[in-house]
Amino acid sequence: MIVKIHNSYRNIVSICDEDLLGEKFEEGKKQLDVRESFFRGDNLSEKEVKDIIESQDKEDATFNIVGENSINIALEYGIIKEECIKKVEDIPFALVFL
């Protein structure tokens, strides 16, 4: 998975499945753009992603999560629930504002 932390007054953590980086999905009026300029970061292991989620969750960060693997880790950690997941062209994504 690819993770990038955008440092701001409140960190924004972007997490996406590696194979989705740079892709754009459209379904009717809905659009999901996994832009490299926003998501391009470090390619991390599942454990490293979990560690970042845990540490950034404590820091009151927001999360932008795209892709099956990334969503599953967020579900496992508990920062999202099934009902928070949306899809565009069967690609799951979630936004978390804690």
C-alpha cells in the first residue's frame, strides 16, 4: 500500500492500494481520482500501515483511503465501518474525519 502524510494544522493521511495509484474511475456523476500528486508516498507493509493509522488516529488526523486492501486494514483497525464505504466502478473508498 502507498501512504502519504500531508502535514497541515490537521494531518491528512492518504492510503491507497499500489495498483490504483494514478488511476481515475467514473460512474455516472461520481468520480474517483487517485492522483499521484496526492497519494504518491511510501510503499509500506501492512504492519507499517497499521502503525501509521494508530499513531495518526491519536493525532486527530483525517484519512483518505482507497482500494480493497487499504479499506480492509482501516476496517480491521476500526477507523471506518462498513456503512462508511462508498464505491465507484467497484473501487471502495472512505473518508475519515475524526
